[in-house]
Amino acid sequence: MFDLPAWLLVFPILGLLILVHEAAHFFTAKWFGARVTEFGIGFPPRLLGIRFGETVYSLNLIPVGGFVKIVGEEDPSDPRSLAALPIYKRAVVLASGSAVNLALPLVIITALFMLPHDTLEGGSIAITGVAPGSPAEGAGLRPGDVILSVDSERPDSVGEMIERVRDRAGKPVELSVRRGAVVSGLSQSPEYAVVETVTLIPRPSPPRLKVVDEVRDPGSEVSLREARRYDARLRVGDTMTQGALGVMIALANPRVVSATEPIWEAVPSAIGWYGGLLSMTRDGLADWTAGAGEAPGLGPVGIAHATGEVAKAGASPVFQWMAAISIFLGITNLLPIPPLDGGRLAFVAIEWARRGRRISPRRQGVAIAVGFALLLTFLLFVSYRDIGRILSGGGF
């Protein structure tokens, strides 16, 4: 067997997601009567083409994604062109690709929950590190403490606890914490444990501190000794990132069990997974705009490298990563930037607002050229950042 690098999985993943995206444009255009001259799998040069009716179905050399050629995207002179369709039909055709990319992850994640999968059951949420200067340190939390409840409710998982704390950012939160024995020499069994309730306020924008040998600016730096109290893996030059409370947590003593979920439970679980991913993305954008983090998102190089990292964890994480990329593609394509679908939708929206007066094909062409140049510049910038992260040994 060939021992291929794991990052090569990015090609079939992106290829399938782009193909599904273009297939949605194809079927909606056909449904509304627009003339589609070609539906291609892969990108030219063409290897094989079969004409069926008025459409050529082609197989092309570059095996990533696909494309659809629809007559007259800006010119309505042909009665069966895309531009000749009513505004709402054009909007459906243009939005269909992103709609499918946004809907597909629910199908993927629902299927994963319905199939046998390993899950963690039981266990307790233990604090493994406390960041210096954090709300957790101020409240007296320390490594080894076990979190029993958040605002009197027991979190069922680490993810649920993180979500609850994040939703309470800027507001007081009560944690019930079980601590070890206060008398030296006693065992750590529950009968000798002490339960305390502490109140602290999660930070909306946790700081990102550079790890240094000698701190010159406490607002942006932290000493190596202090940083390793929080995370023993940190080294000089790393950035110490923190959560809202400033603790690292882990599930202690869980049991790994194989589980399946019926569809009426799998669908809500998939929706919860979807919502959690969108919430993390929202928080990442909020941190970036507040100056507390780097711009979220990955370029092609970062996506490929991250795919290789995810592939090491097994098949299920790869499908979850595929679902996440699909959401990213769906959202990105709806941005109002030509030549993305969202940019073309913006032209349609302007036409509707102007009561049928179109932006001229020449002006649309100029806008598309400018938008393409901006997108290319952004991709180069993000790729440069991703390559720098790889060369420095960072992960994704």
C-alpha cells in the first residue's frame, strides 16, 4: 500500500464539498429553465465530455471540485440566460450552493451520532492549571480542584461547562468546587473532601500573553515560570492563551463507552454541535475585533495542514472537520464580495432596490475584477501566516 501524507485528504474533502456546491447551482438553474451548457467534475483540461440534451457533462484533469457554465450570468439578451430569470429565481440559484454547504454538516454529524461511536461517560471536571492574574486565581481556585456545578447546575461535559461560562461573560458565576483534604496525610476519598462555593466573573476578552524570561510589560508578557504553572508545555516565545476563567480543565476518570443515538436524538445533538462551532467562531471574531486574538480562519495551506493533524485522530474527526469546512465555505461564499456568490447576490439585491434597473455588465466586471484581486491578496496574507505557524512548530 502507498503511504501517502495525511494532508492529501484535503483534496477529496474540498473536491466533494465544491462539487456539491456546484451541483446545487446546476439543479436549481435547470429547475428554473436556465440553459446550462456544461457541468464539469474537476477543472480543465477536459479528459472526457458527454453531451446529454443541451448540457455537456465533462470529466476534467484537475480532480478538485467542479464547475457549472450557465448562459448569460450578467447579460439578459438570451431569454434562457440566468440574467433573464426573475430576481427571486436568480437569488435562489446563486444562494443554493452555500445553502447546501450549510445544510450538509447537519447530515454528516447526524449520521456520526447515529453510527456506533466512542463517547466519554461519567468522570468529573478537574482543574489542571490556573493562569496567573486570572479570575480563577483571584477566587482561590487551584490545580486538582473538581468543579461540581456552575450556578447550581452540574455540567454534563467539558464543552457544556465552557459554553455556560462563556454565556455568562461579564456576570458573576458561582462554582461549587470539591477540594482535597485540608489535613495533611489524609487520603483523597470523598468523605475527606471539602466542598466550597466561589464566585467569580468570567472575562469577555481574555488576554494573550507572550511567554518571556523576564517580564518588561505585564500587560502583554508573562514569565516562563508563571506560564508553566498554567500549562507546563509552554516555552519562551509561545503565546499563553486563556479562557474566560483562566483555567485549564480536563475530564478526570471517565469511562469510554460505545454509543449510538436514534435519529430523534441525533438531530438535536448535531444541531448542538453546529451551534457550538458557530459560537466558537463568533467568539473568535469578537476577540479579534477587540484586539485580543489573531484573525480567525485558515487559508489553503492551513486547511491542508490541519487536515493532516485531524486525520491522525481517526475517521470520525475527519468527517467532523469536513463538516466544519463545509460551514466555512457556505458562510464565506455568502460574503458580499464579487466574484463570490454573495457578491452576485448583492448585485441582484441592488437591482431589486432600484426596481429592476440593473448594474451594467461593464461595472459588474470591474467590481468582480477588484473583488478577485482583494480575495487573492487576502489568501496570500493568510497563507503567509499559516506557513509561519507551521515553520514555528505551531498547530492548528
